[in-house]
Amino acid sequence: MSSLPAQIPGRRRGASASGAVRRLPVQGQQLALVLLIALLAAGFTSRAPEFLSLDSIENLLRSASMFGIVGLGMTVVIISCGSLGGIDLSVGSMMALGGAIGAGLLGTAFTAANPVQLPAVLTVLIALLVTALLGAASGLLISRLKLAPFAVTLGMMSVARGLTYLMVAFAIGSSNTAGITFSDPLFDWFGLTNIGPVPAVTVLFLVLAALIAFVLKATPFGRRLFVLGGNAENARLAGINVRRTIVIVFAISGLLAGLGGLILTGRLSSASPLAANGYELEVIMVAVIGGTSLSGGRGSILGTVLAAILVSEIDTGLDMMNVPSFNQYLIKGTILVVAVVMDKVYQARSNRKLVQTA
């Protein structure tokens, strides 16, 4: 999970995929994230000594893993589709839908209709398949009809949220928003089980991060994502199937959002149609603060992992300090704006250096 390649702006038309990528020095940014995590930990501990308790750290890791897994999908989308304005605003609703499908098809909801009873492994697979297909549908609309990713995923956000309401109503036999309360060992593993002292979901997160980092850095498919993110037309001229690649990356985002929803559902032992509302902001923060450029072609999976820890640390610390929720939105929104401005400055500086050395 070291620094990842990024496209060099200004390459001539028709440049090959292998010649269109290079390493950028993102290690400094990752070091800054580590230092910021340490400084915030010290600051929060001075105000709330229980911040470094075992229960608090475990809760922080669970939260970071959930947001980080969804953030991995967002990172892949922005790296590959940044030049198209690529971002996935549907991830929060996809999380809610994944959790509702997984819990709703179990048939073990307390005092509910339970019209369907399926094995837990099968419900998880169905949930992941549905969210991946919805993500692929977004990619298909973006690539085939050349629609703006912002508009398509905004619409898919409403579609997925509506399907979540329908799934919950189907499972409990009522149209209220109380949600599905249930118990199941597999979902407990997602949300509550530890492997030694480490939450099982954290191990899953790190394995997925290592796998995606390897794909991005060491495979032709990964290198194609960086080329596409830098310039879609150059990618097409280099022989990359742009349409298929866009469909795949949005399917990955939907799949990982569904997995994040299953983790959230396991933590709460409940699936609500209102679950993960507003989580899009958290996930975008994870990707952008981690060093993924909104203009595409540059990103770091290690940065995403560190940013997931940072964002969850901020959430946990502010909650322990009893900071009102509206102030938390203000703080996190400001952090996101600062991260976007810093990315713009970094991109402009990198472009100037490349022009000077050309």
C-alpha cells in the first residue's frame, strides 16, 4: 500500500498506457496524516481521557473499517473517473439497501412478518449482488449516455433509498420506518466479533485495501484506471475500453457500499430505511483527505486507510466531547473544503513542475 501511479498531464494523443503513468511523491502527505492522527489523539485525550480506552479504540477501528471499505470503492471511482467529474453520491443509500436486503431476507426479524427465510450466507451474497448491479447500472448510464456522474449517482441515491423502504416494509409487513431488528451469527461477525484483540471487520478492511492496492499498482487493469482518470480521450486512444472500465469501477463501488451496509447492520443488529443517511460526506472525506485527486489520475490506498482512521477519530473524539451534531457537520464540511483546496494547489504545482521539466 505504497504510493500509487498517476497520469502525467499533457501527454501526446495516443500515448500508451504504460508510458502514461509515473510515481508521485505522496509519502509526505501520508506522513502528515499519521502526525495529524497522533496530534488529534493527544488533544482528544486531554479533554476526554477515556478516548484511549480499549472500548473507545475498538469502536474507532470498527467505524474506520466500515467507512474505509466504502471509501476504497470511492477511491477507485475518483481515480478512474475524475476527469469526467466522477464521484459516487449513492454510497450511503447503497449501504442502507445492502443492510436491508441482508437482514430482510433472513426471516428472523423480531415480531415481524418474515415472508422469506434464507440462509445468512445467501442473503449476504444477494445483497452484494444487488448493490453491485445498481452500481453497474450507474456506470452504464454514465458511459453509454455520457451523463454526468454527479447527476446519475444522485438519482441512484434516491432509487436505492426507495428500494430500502420497500425492502423493510416487505420484511416486517408494515410501511413504518421502525426497521428490522434481528440476530444472526454471521452479521455479528461483521459487526461485533474480534480476531484476537482486533475487530474482525478491521482485518477484512486491511485485506481488501491490500488487494486493491496490489491491483492498482501491479496489474494492467489498475494502470488503465489511472490513465482513464487523467484523460478519458487519451485512454480511448491508448486502446482502453473506457465504457466497460467505467461500468466495472461503479460496480465495485456499489459492491463495497453494500458490504459497508452489512457491517453497519451487524453492528446495530438492525436495518433501518434511514440508515447511513448522510454517510456520503464521510466517505468522500476518506477518499479526498487520503490524497485521491478529484480531477482523477492520482490516489493512494494507504492514504485512504489513514484517512478512514482520521475521520473516525474525529467523529469519536467530538462525540466524547459532547459537541453538538450540527457543529460536527460544520467541522467536517470545513475539513473537506480544505482538503479539496489543498488538492487543487497540489495539482497546479505538479503541473507546473511537469511543464518545466518537459
